[in-house]
Amino acid sequence: MAADDRLTSSESELAWRLREAHRRVRSLHVSVEERKRLTRRLLAICDMAKRDLDHATGRLDLFLLSIDVLVSDTPSTGNIAEGD
């Protein structure tokens, strides 16, 4: 029996979202200091999930929003045609 077989659907959903958040942090093109800050924040959310699932879910929602903002603020010219 796998360890995640005993998880409720909400626990399983949060676990999947936490794994996805870790993946997103690893793939960000940010400074080492920024990546460390984001990783510490994410680890705090993981720790909170052990005690308070609802609180951790709310904090994860805000964390993912902050990553979305960080990504949208990152300048990228790869998809912009010259002259536009």
C-alpha cells in the first residue's frame, strides 16, 4: 500500500499542488537569493499542512499568485515580434 492511499481527497489535492509549486519554484529564472526566499516560504507552507490543512491551502493559494505575478513581471522578448 502506497503512503498516499490513506490521504483524503483534499489532502491529496493539496499534496499535488505542493509538488507543482515546488516544480514551479525550481523552474523560475530568478536570483539565488529570491529562489531561497521562495523555497523557505514554500517549506513553511508544507510544514503548516501537517497541522492545519485549510490554513496551508490558503497560504498556498497566495504563494502561487505571487509566483504568477513574479513570472508576469519578468521581461521576456522571446514571444514579441519586433516592431510591435
